[in-house]
Amino acid sequence: MNKLYIGNVSEQASALDLESIFEEWKIPFSAPFLVKSGYAFVDCPDEKVAMRAIDTLSGKVELHGKVLEVEHSVPKRQRSCKVQIRNIPPHMQWEVLDGLLAQYGTVESCEQVNTDTETAVVNVRYAAKDQAREALDKLNGFLMENYALKVSYIPDETAAADAPAVGGRRGFNPRGPPRQGSPTLGARPKLQSDVPLRMLVPTQFVGAIIGKEGATIRNITKQTHSKIDIHRKENAGAAEKPITVHSTPEGCSSACRNIMEIMQKEAIDTKITEEVPLKILAHNNFVGRLIGKEGRNLKKIEQDTDTKITISPLQDLTLYNPERTITVKGTLEACAKAEEEIMKKIRESYENDVAAMHLQSNLIPGLNLNALGIFPGAASGGMSPSVVSGPPAGAQAGYQSFGQPQVESETVHLFIPALAVGAIIGKQGQHIKQLSRFAGASIKIAPADENDTKQRMVIITGPPEAQFKAQGRIFGKLKEENFFGPKEEVKLEAHIKVPSFAAGRVIGKGGKTVNELQNLTSAEVVVPRDQTPDENDQVVVKITGHFYASQLAQRKIQEIISQVRRQQQPKASATGPPVARRK
């Protein structure tokens, strides 16, 4: 495993160029570079050096304007059942990783590889070639907690000779030495912030930022210990291009300052008279907290840094572009200070959101939290569109959430602060329309009730996935717009209607079921006594809690209703065919 394949190699690149890069990054090689058209091969002294080359260079280093891709060189005949997965979050629990891997087949072994990287690396062997192939196709680039997984084949010389192992739990057999609670590599400090710096720069300056044969950007990368992606192919013909900087907060700020200096010098050299402002891209979910109540946070940053800061309007957002542009005007020194303060606030918001997600996400196995858009992910372009494709990170193999698939439409009444109605509706109704399209649900705000002027009822109608997305975005919007304090959890009351004949089952004998529900979900669940059923013979169940608790409670109650209906179905149609039991 010490032979490397180098892809995306420029036609102008020579063996000498590649040697220079390896020498620059202090990566030894044990044989000459074999350069072909568009790719190259090289041997490293051992597997550890090869791994270091992959982690140091792949997707991070440019040569003649092309970002190199480096991976193990594996002949086709050995591309069988074994893959290597890199860039695994250091704090990820093994159970979560196991569940993800098992979705693509039977995992015969999964061994951690000792590397010098902050993130974890595992070698995985599947029982069949097609399983390994599917895992490679689906997991390469898949986001887990803001880390994009990197998957490649590793040589599998014994694939044909080995027979599948027997025993062990479904999808997994005994594997090598025991592992710790998560694939962490010790107490090594984090080298990168989870939130990259995203900038917009005028297209006319991109060439100067890259420099001749990538020399300038390579110097910035080296000096600031960062990975810098210039997305030149995005928005062909656009006047501005995004740049993503991955590093520590200090590294991001240093890279930002260097880029601003280059733009300022280029503006002088080309006699551009207008000011070149700093433009930072930030996911909309963080902007409300950056602005602060009545704009206090933003005003303080302006005063402290002597800058003028404006933020692009909400109307510019789309489902495919959830970022807003923060424009900072002032001296280079002032803009650099403002960048530090702005990104500090954005990182705080992100960390608060992730902490809340980690606390509660284990309550709902099998649901794709990325689909919510509350917690943006850093894809190749940084804080990019938050609807991420691929399998849910916590899903267990073959597991259907809450036992029974729900396909029927449901209606949920969600109660929000009356003052938040404008934020949910948006200017000329744009936000609520966009939310409705995104979630695939009908969303209406009921007229104000004279008896309760502090709350308004949002009526959401749609299947479970639509409920999950719509309610999640509403919870997120209330947090983003500061209707709850920065350290205060967003808790809302939701009402769902259940058939009166099922209400007793929700309560349970002596309140046993409803108490178990509350213990399981951390939500308050109340079935008000002495209710008179409505015209549809339904009564209200009240659920109060944070988003994940409320969702789990709603799903469990709907499951109880489905069970009661299934039990009644044979009685209602005794002459009909028997109801098939779901395995």
C-alpha cells in the first residue's frame, strides 16, 4: 500500500514538478515519478509515508492551476472488497460509523489505521465486491459532522481466496483489537476550525491571488497552514468568485489578510479607483445572531473596528444558495479586525447549534438531520447548500424509524410567539412560500385568537418527512431571529389530534404510556381530561419540548394510533382478507 496514484495532473506538469512538491512538503519517495497524460504514479518508502502524502496533498495542493488528487494505486484485479475511509470525525462514536457502513452490506472487518492526522482512518473489508463498490460510490464526499469522508480502494490480494466469516452480529463480525469509544487519535489539538472562512472576490483578481503556476496561493497556504479552495468554475461569467479557507481561526484570518493585500495591490496596479471591500459569505442561520437584537452585535463590531458593514437581503436567498454576503468597508487593517469579530460570532453560533444537535440527535435514529438545513454542512465549497444527499449518518442497517413507515398526511398545530409571525411569513410571504416548497407541506398561520395575543398557531399539513423539515426550519428560524436567548433552548407547544378511541392507549393504564413517552422523549405530553371530541371524533394531545423531543413524541404517538387502527381493521372487515403482518 505504498504505491500512489496522482490524478488531475496538468498536461504541463513534469516529473520534476511533482518531485518539487513532494520535497517541499517533506514527503520522501523511493522511485522516480512515472508521469502519464493527466495522471502519475510514484512509490513511497512505506505505508505510513503514503498515508501522509494522501492526507497532506490530496485536494489541497495545486500544480499548474489544477488541484492534485492523491490516493493508493490499486490495480483493477485487486479492487475487490477492501476500502479505506479517511477524514472520519475524531469524536465520532463507533456505533454511528458501524451503522453507516452496514447500510452497504456485511462488514467482515473494520480496523483503525494509526496516522499522524487529526481525523481517523479505517480499513474496511466487505463480504462482496459490489458492496465495497457501492460504499465507495456513496460515501466518498459524504458529510459526517462537517467532515467530508474520503474513500478509496486498497489492495485486496486475498479477496478470491477468503471465504466469508461466520458468526457475529448482523453486518459485523469480530474485528481485531478492541477499540475505544470513538475513533479519536488521542489528545492532539484540532488543527482546523469546523467553520471555514468563505470570501467573495472580484473575478478579475483571481489570477493575481493564484499567481504564476499557483506560486502565490501556495505561499499563502504554506505560511498560514491552511487549505484554500478557489472555486473558479462556479457561476461561469459571474463578476465574483467564492474562496474557501480551511484552517484555525488564526490561520483563516491570516489568509484573509494576505488575500486582501493582494487585491489592494492589484487594484492600485490596474488603476481601479473604487474601493475593494471585504466580502464574507455566511449561512443565513447564523446571520440573525451576528446582527443581534435590534442590530446591537453588528453595531458594536462596526464601532470597535471603525468599519461600515452591510448584509445582503433575505430575498436573495434560495434553497440552493443559503448564504448571505457580509460586505465590510474600511481600511485593510480595519477590515481584518472586522473579519476576526464576524467569524468569531459565526463560529460561536455554529458551536451552539452543533452542541444542541449532538445532545438530541440520538433520540431519532434513521432520520437525516442534514435534510433540515438548521445545521449547515461544510461541503467542498464550505458552508454550502444544506440539503445534503446520501444516507443518514446515524442510521442503523435495515432499521426503519419507529417501526412502521408513515405515508399518510398529518396535521400539526405549532404555537409560536406572536411577534415571530412576520419572520416566518417573510416579506410579501416569500419565506413561508419557500419553506412550504422546501418541506413539501401546507403551512398556514391561523388568525390571532383574542384570548391569547402572545402566541399564534401555525397549521402544518403533510407527511412525516414534511413535518420534520417544516417544523425544524421554524424552530431554527426562531433561534436565528433571537426570539429565544443565545443560551436558551427553543421549546414550542405542538398539538396533534388523535381519534378519541385511541386517546386511552396514548395515556395507558394509570398514565403508564404517557409517562414512558415523557421519559423517552424528554417532551411534556398531556392529554387534557374531560375533552369533548370534535366533529371528527378527535381529541387534542399537547406536546411541549425542544425540536427533537417534540418530533420523537409526535412519531411515537402516531405509531400508537397506527397500531390501534390495525388492531381494529380486522374487526371492521371480518369478511375481508386478513391483514398482512409486517415482518
